[in-house]
Amino acid sequence: MNNTEITRQKAIQRYVRAIDKGDLEEIINILEQATTDPDLDLMLIEANQAVEQEEGLTAFAKDTAFVRQLVQQHFNSNIMSDEPDARPLTIGEVAARMQADRNVPKSDQAIHKTLLHFSTPLPEFLNIQAIRKLASELQISASEKFWRIFRDTAIMMGIGRGQAQMAAARKQKARKSGTGRTDSGNKK
């Protein structure tokens, strides 16, 4: 293994640890590093797929892609844009994802239902202190397990949006440069 490969492997290990700890700053640092290293970017995509599979999130992602495909195919419109969503995640969006993933502890289901209606944006950095502050500001009392799942779900959603934004930027750059190549290297 050469030094570049070793550096990439260490970055992946730091990335996975950062996801486990909820260290969004470290996650962002590694994602930024991947913007100039296509091999690291591919490794991060594979790591995310492994995490999604381990957490049981892959079915949701496949369903989302399938629905997007059906809408584009049958309505022949740009309702579903290729442009990623740049607005911040909201409490309600994360709560909805938790519900879709069936990750709401039974003891917190009533509180969870109220969060579904919140359009409050999440803080930029989602460490456990930020989540506790958010819960205090909203005057929401839920279990530690609930807030941990909420934080982890928000981080995974944020990572997905970040990757979508990077992919869209690469796609747009490829269009502007006239290469006509997609992320997978296949001709359009």
C-alpha cells in the first residue's frame, strides 16, 4: 500500500468514528478532502452504503429513487429536479424520517408526533450539546435514546444532502467543461 492509499484508509476510519461520535466538523473535513480526491469520494460512498445497510436505511433510499424515477417517467416533467436541496434540515423532516425508518421509541411516540409539525431548522452542528439545547429551547422532554436516534438520523440525512450537492456540482462542472460524462464515467 502506498502513502496515498494509507492516507485514504485513515480518512475512512476517521470518518466512520466521526459518524459514530456525531462529530459533524470532522465529517465535513473529510467530505471536503474528498472533493479533490475522487478515489476517497468513492470510498466514502461505499462507507455510507455500508452504514446505511447496517442501520437498515437502504430500503428507504431505494424507494425514494424508485418514486423519483416513476414521477419523471410518467409525468415527463422537472417536478423532481436533479438539483439538491440546499435549505437546512428541519425538525419535522428528521422526525418524519425517524417515523419512516420506524426508529421512534414507544415511550416517546406522543412527543414525536408533535415534532412532525415543527418547521424549525436544525443547528448547523449537531453534537449532543446542540441537541440538548434544542430540546430545552423547544421545551420537549424525550428520552436520551430518542435524542440520540434523532441526532444520528439528522446527521445521516445531512450527509446524504452533502453528497447530493457534491454530485450535482460535479455534474454541473462536467456539463460546463463539455466532457459529457456522469459521475460513474459513463457517456450520457
